[in-house]
Amino acid sequence: MAQQFRIKKGDRVIVISGKDKGKFGQVLKVLRQDNRLLVQGVNLVKKHQRQTMAQEGGIVQKEASIHMSNVAHVDPVSKKPTRVGIKFLKDGQKTRVAKRSGETIES
């Protein structure tokens, strides 16, 4: 059975464990097979890059993936970590809701 993911591309998350604990960022990519995420400005690594016709060579910083269990959604009201629930609207649509404040999570 496939795991259900509550984090999507574009969500604002906070790192809750690891070397970047406490940093905020936006999800750039979700790697479903590995249960990992690319988060903007988090888990930066230095990569030695060869020069090509399109770009210069040298040492560049880029984001490496981080495991999903190490991040949590940011509550839109209190800006603190929160869990995510599912709520059905009156018209039958499904939406994600922050458990801390009850506000809907926009992505």
C-alpha cells in the first residue's frame, strides 16, 4: 500500500530535527520513492561542478534532500509546527487543515 503524503510542492515547512533544526523553507520537490524532500535553503551542500557551455565551473551550493520525518508544516496563524488533518467542505471538496489553528493550508 502506498504511503499517504500530506506535504506537497510549494508548502511552507519547518525543520524539526537535524543540523538545520528551526529553519523554514518552501518545498521545491517531493521524492515519493525515497520519502524525501528538497527544501529551499535547507541542507545545503557544496558541489564541485565542471564547466559547460551553459554554465561556469567551480564550487556551487545547492540543496540536498531531507527525510520527510524531519520536517513539519508551518501553521499559517502562529508560524509554529503543526500536524495536518483532512476536512470536507460543504460542496464535497477535500482540503488540508492545520491541527493547531484549524485554518486551511494553501499550497
